[in-house]
Amino acid sequence: MILLIFPNTSSFPYHVMTPLSIFTVGTYLEGRGIDVEYYDERVQNRRELDEALEKKPKLIGVSALTSLQILRGLSLTSYVKQGCPNTPVVWGGVHPSMCPEQTLAEPPIDYLVIKEGEETLYELYQHLRRGRPALNTIAGLAWKDKEGGIHINRDRPFLDIEELPFPYQGKAGELLSRYLRPNTNFPTVGYQMSRGCPFNCRFCYNDFYHNRICRHKSPSLIRKELERLISLGVDNIFFYDDSMGGQKSFLRELVPVMEGLALKWSASPRIDCIDKKLIRNFEKIGCQWLFFGLESPLDHILKYIRKGITKAVIDQGVEIMRDSPIIVTYSLMIGFPKEIYQDALAVLDFADELHRHHPSAEIVIQPYAPLPGTELFEEAKEMGFEPPSRLVDWSYFTMDRIHTPWLSKWPLFKNVYLISFLAFRYEHILSGLRRFRWAYFLSHKLAQFRWRHRWFSFYLEGLVYRVYTQWQYWKARK
Ligand code: B12
């Protein structure tokens, strides 16, 4: 048996979406006759983990993205090693794939699966059971030898995603009901139609992870799998794809695929891939929320980060979206390397411009965080950014903090993420909140006031937030 773990992702108790990373890998293994158990720390209790450990798994896998999940992943790794000291632990996911040496430097982590995990994990499992294939022949695997030397095998060629099993079956299908929240407007079930993105954004993981290649499932398979999701009681999904398949032609093909399905959906397409007709069609086929990464209103910054769009394209897109009932989030970024103070200020002013043109839209401003494996990471280092030297220190790489020396110099931006989030994200978040609605409402009003007056100092509400998140991190470390 193999146990796959999805550690907690957030200090806040909302927004639990299905852990597709472990479900995808798990159903692949089940399809090949291997017994799989899951432990999603967000929806399962510790007793369930202990029960899985009592079954003496042959291998334990942990999935991790940058930030809190690393801290929790490390803590859970130590925990499972206490219960099953002889069971090897393998990590996988975007972040550890980007930092193989740092990941394997952690004593309790024995193996690392780099990039797509399905077949690599299967081969590792075979190796552990039968001694074959030899470790150094398993493409996509990084491992430690007896002396602690780290070996990184060659990359695994891309999988044919058309051949991957439907991810919500077997044990994952049994767990699905824990994520369903019927009658809310918040999508909690993730589905992936494609892997990778063909665009060249310099801050993104795609270059390293998917070689800027986008692989799609066929329209007929997507239709079949969506129908299967509906038959399981799912009525609201989030497409986990990077840039929603990356191409306008793919988005057009999606319209007949989704026609007539009783399914609400959300996604994050590129603003240059939409047009009026497509959005009218999206409205008809259940589209509920679209998240657009616009990043900056400045053409020279858009060019520098190789976003592949201009301000004129953004304006056209906003013009289209403002006439639509679809909920929209525009995401902006400040603090790219080489950005100057005025460039960052222009982003704040652009948020106001967006709000004037499209008042119902949600806006979020994220401070740029250099992530390993991305092109801008190297440039950030040249400019004095010092990346964490240990895996655990990446746990603090959250959007609500400033991570680069150049942004730290400008106090105005210290709290910009939190204030913009509270000022410009309202209805949608509220619909996902069961508790603390009143607290969110009050902070929203206060943040709007602060935003209007650019009054970002004496941020006492922020202090409450920071104390709360510090406390959560302190608990997470245990
Ligand atoms: C959904 C999602 C989230 C969800 C979390 C997932 C969930 N279920 O709740 C939420 C909203 C919480 C989230 C948060 C963040 N996210 Co996010 N997210 C995604 C998204 C859209 C889909 C993830 C997914 O499930 N993909 C589908 C699965 C099948 O792919 P996968 O995760 O890569 O898994 C494969 C392999 O990595 C590997 N694998 C993964 N885990 C394991 C485990 C084992 C044992 C093995 C063997 C293999 C393996 O095998 C899998 C199958 O091939 C991706 C974009 C994308 N297209 O992947 C961004 C993405 C992963 N997020 C990203 C970022 C930057 C973040 C944030 C750090 C943002 C921030 N600055 O705070 C936060 C991190 C918070 C945290 N620690 O969780 C980045 C990269 C992250 C990174 N460097 O780790 C991505 C790639 C988006 C992007 N283009 O920049 N995210």
C-alpha cells in the first residue's frame, strides 16, 4: 500500500479545493493494481492518518507547493517517520521539483519525484517491492545513496495526458463528498484539461516544468470526464489548467464541449485569449468566475516580464468583461526586479482605473516573489535577493509578505497585498465564508477607506492578521 499526503495549504479555514496532485497520482497507481490511501490534512483527522499508518504502507508520498504546505509537509513527514521508521518517504510537487538538493537535504525525505509524478512513482514503488528497475534508471527521480550523496536522474519525457485515468475514482472518488459544498458559489473541485502553457512569462514555472509546451485532453474525453463528475454530484468546478489551455482556439472548442452540462465553472484564462463572442458563450455554458493575471499597466514592464500583452489588449479585455455578469478577478503584481518606485505606484493607480471601469471586479495586488526554477529568479539573485538556504524557509514565501530587498525599501508597499485584497475582493469571498462574515465585512470597509486615502501605515488590523498567521505557523511547526 502507498499512502499519499496532502498537507494543509493555508492559515485560514476556508477554500478547501480537491488535492488533484495526489488524486491524479493515486488513481494512476490504483489503475495499475496498487492499493492507495490518502490523507488530506485539511479534511481528514489525525485518527485517519494513524489508521492508514497502521496498515504499514510500503511508501509514503507528500505533495508540496511553496509556503505553508512545506512546513506542514515536513512536520507530517517527521510524524509518519515516527510511526513507520522504516517506510521511505517521497516528496513531489512543483516546489520540491524546483529545489531537489534542498528537498533531499532534509534527513527524513528519502526520494523526490521531479515534475509529473504518475509513472515515476509507479517505478519507484516497483523498485521498492522487487528491486527493479534500478534507482538510477528511473527517469524523473532524485534520490540519496547510503552515504547521503544526492543523485538526480534524467528528466522523464512528458506523459500522454489522454491516457491518464479519471482522477475521481477509487479511493479518491470515496473522498470526493468531503469537498462538495452544494449551493455555494465557490468552486471546490479541480479538474485539469491541459498541462503546461505555451507563453513565456519570465516569473512563471512553466519554462522549467513543462518546457512551455501545452498538452490538451481531447474534447470528447473532457466531455466524458465532466459528465462523470456531474454524475458524482459535482455542480461547480475550477479548471486547474495554467492559462486555461493557453490558446484561443482551444477555448472556442470548449464551448460545444460544455454545452448543456449542468455545471458551473471557473478558470484563469489569458486576457488576450478572450473576445466578446467567446465571453457571451461562456456565460451560456456556466462560467461563473474568471481570474486574469494582468500584472502591470505599463507596456515596458509587460515587455520585460514577457507577458505577451500590452495595455491596449488589457483595456479591450476589461471592456468586454465589464459588460458580463461573470465574476472577474484581475491580478496585478508589483516589485519585479528592475522595476522602479514609479512603476509600482502606477500599478496602484491602475487598480483605481480598473475599479472605475469595472466596479464589480475584484482586484488583487501581489508583491513579486522570486520562485526557484523561474527565469526571473536568477535576475532577482543578481539584484541582491537572497533565497532561503533550507527547504523549510520557503514556508514563509506567502503573498502577504515582501521577499525582495528592493520592495522592502519602499514602506508604502508593505501591506499592499492585504489592503488591496480586503478592499477589492468582497462578494465572492463572502459567498465562500461561513464564519466571520461580519469581520470580513468590517475589514473590507476599513480597507476601502485606507485604499482611497493611500493610508497604509499604522496598520493595526494588519497586526491582528499577522499575529493570527504567526500563531498558525507556530502551530504548524509542531
Ligand atoms: C489549485 C492550485 C492552488 C490551490 C492549492 C491546491 C489545492 N488543491 O487546494 C491554492 C489556491 C491553495 C494554491 C495556492 C498557491 N499556489 Co497554486 N496552483 C494551483 C494550480 C492552479 C493547480 C494545482 C494542481 O492541482 N494541478 C494539477 C496537478 C495534477 O498537478 P501538480 O500539482 O503539478 O501535480 C503533479 C506533479 O507536480 C507531481 N506531484 C505533485 N504532488 C506530488 C506528490 C508526490 C508524492 C508525487 C510522487 C508527485 C507529485 O505529480 C502530479 C501529477 O503529475 C496550479 C497551476 C497548475 N496548473 O498546476 C497553481 C500553482 C501550483 N500555484 C502556484 C503558486 C505560486 C501558489 C502560491 C504559492 C501562491 C502564493 N504566492 O501564495 C500558493 C501556495 C499556497 C500553498 N502552499 O498551498 C504556482 C507554483 C507553486 C510552487 N512554486 O510551488 C502554480 C504552478 C501556478 C503558477 N503558474 O504559478 N494553488
